[in-house]
Amino acid sequence: MRIGELSKRTGVSPRSLRYYEEQGLLTSARSDAGQRHYSAAEVQRVSLIQQLFAAGMSSRVIASVLPCVETPSDPGVTESAFVTMTRERDRIDADIAHLIETRDALDVLIRVNRQHWVELSTAPEPVTPSA
């Protein structure tokens, strides 16, 4: 399939697909006219790349993990990718812990502000002295 079709199937812009290829994350065959042609398997690969980017991984980290998907039986590739995946999982766990702390702090602020608004809405109107 050509780049436009891959873009439609994945929801990823042609520009991003070209970037993925420049970074070594995606491969294509070229026609005599130089047009990119992708296999159907690239749809799943683009989905995985998107998921890894969404998890905060850089293209360099993704490039080091993808060979494990391609050649899962290669011990050298698998070991290297495993180390990278473990490091990234630990980073994501730390990010999650930080997000939970931030959410908890926001919950406190929401609770305090909600109570403040309740108190304001039930407070008697101030008496203004008449002149």
C-alpha cells in the first residue's frame, strides 16, 4: 500500500510516517518512480509505534525496542531490548506515581475550594450601615 493508504488506515499523517522511516522505525519498498510501498503488517507496526510514543518513549528508545518484535528469538536483540523495556517501564511507573501525587494534590484543592464555596453560599449577607 502507498503512504496515503497507510495514513488513512492508521490515522497517522504521511509526514509522521516519513519521519518514522527516517528514524528507522518503519520500512518501505520503493517503486521505480520512488514511491513508498508498505506491507499490510506495517499497519500494526505503526499502531505499536504510536502506543510507544504515547507512553513517552523517544524515537531512539523505540528503535532499540522494535527489533525484539521483529526477531524475538535473537538472544542479543532480546536481551538488549529487555533492558531498555525494563528501564522504560520503570520510568513510566515513576511518571504514574508522580501523576497520582498530582491528582491527589488537586483533589485536596478541589475539596478545600468546594467547602469554601459552600461556606460563602450559606454566609449571611453583610449588613451595610444606612446613612
